[in-house]
Amino acid sequence: MRLTTSSLLPFLARAVYAWAPPAYPDYQLVWSDAFYGGPGQLPNETNWNILNTNLGVNNELQTYRRDRRNVQISGGRTMQLVPWRDETLGWTSGRVESKYVFVPQPGKKTMAEAMIRFGSYPADNKQGMWPAFWLLGDAIRHGTGWPACGELDIMEMVNGLLTGYGTIHCNVYPGGVCNEPTGRGGSVAMPSQEWNRWRIVWDRTTEDWLSETITWFMNDEQFFQVRGDQINNHEVWSTLTAKPLYFILNVAVGGTWPGYPNDKTKDGYGAMMEVAYVAQYATAEHNATEPQTKTC
């Protein structure tokens, strides 16, 4: 019997132990983290910068902390980012940024994905919660501002509502070809807060950048795509497709988009984002088909 990742989800939601990134035909695994380690440990700091600051962006409330209470390896070998209401600091939460950077290569397809679930609180108790899995252009670490550095949001969720958003940010603020600060994006209905697989694929196999694409998927379902000719500016397109990028996982609290917590908002594990793995793949050949999960 050939099982897909989707058919295993009900079981995996109950028990995730050493959940390695899946293998995909035509794709080679280039980099990954499956969050091995003992319960309560910080994730591997060879792979991740664990923020310990208040960034002061988007009108958000949280202070990110390098604290096992906010960022930890679980007993099931996943990473949990947990927001807490702190008497001294106000809201605290977790954010990790990969030290690893990658560039989608010409002539290939490149894929980035993660398996993610959310804490069990209902939406009534998640007002102001804003978890995300996303990419920033590494140029922001070297003096280029936002949004000129390029940003690709693979998955965002606000206020516990079962909608996932995929978005690009680019060019200039305000306005520009990416309509900042809103960006260009699409959305998809989520089946539940349990495990879902979020993926972005760069297709640079064409000979003309205008026909290159970036495509968003949830559990193999495509829900958004943008082409080079829709941006129609090679320099801007390159910030999204041909420049170094790095991963970010975080749970923000409050902000312009979700609004602020209310008296029903709860902190703790019921409001967390939990991540089984993060992975980046690339094709060896230029004619790869869209990935299908390979399992035993």
C-alpha cells in the first residue's frame, strides 16, 4: 500500500517522533532541520539565530526571547514557538531565523517547505496571534532596506482563523509593483489547526525570466502563483528569485494586521506554532514534475 503524507496526517498529529523531511522524486534535499534534541532544549544554534529583542515593527507587542519557555524542542522532536503574557515584559514570544541562506538556481526548480501545526485554542482565544513561516532576502542583513530586500511569506495566519496566506513584498514602500505595504498574495482555507505542509516552488527552468514562476502550496494544493511578467521588472524579480534568502519562523502578537489581544486572548501552548521540519530542495534536472510525496 502506497501512503501519502496527507493520509498519514491523523496519525502524525498524535505522535511526531524524529519526523524527517520527506523524499520527493526528481528533487534532492539540500538543507533541513528536523529539530532533534532533548525536550526543553533550544533548537540547534548552528542552524538558527534565536532572537532576543523587541524589533519594534508592524505595531507588534511582543518581545522575542532566547528563552526555552518561548522557543523549545518538544518531547516529540518538534520546535515550539510559544507566546506568553509576562508581568514585566508584557507579551513575549519566539522567533528564529536561519543562518543558512540559499539562492534558487537558474535552470532548476527550487522548493522550500515546512510541516506546521498550531495550538489547540479556538479562534475566540487567539485574537492578536500572528504566526508565520517566511523568507527574507539576505540583503537586509547587509544594509538593504525593506521591501527592496524581497520577502516571500509562505504561510501566515491571523487570529486563529483557518485561512493561510501567501504573499510577496518587494520594490518600494509605499506602493510600487508589490503594492506595499499590502503586497501581492493569495489565500487558502485550512482543513484544521493540525499538521499541514506549506511549500513554495521557484521554477527557473525557462529561458526567459518573464515566464519564471513562484508557486505556493498547502498539502500539494496550489493556492497562489506569481510570474516574472506580472512584476515586469528584472531587478525587482531577482530579489525574489535570484538572490540569497533565509528562513524565518515566528509568532507575533498584535500588530496592524491582526489587531491586538483582547480579554479572551490566552497565552501558552494553546496559542503556539509547532514545526516538525524545515527543508529546502532543488532539482538535479530541469524537467522535474511537481513533487509527490514518496513514502513506504
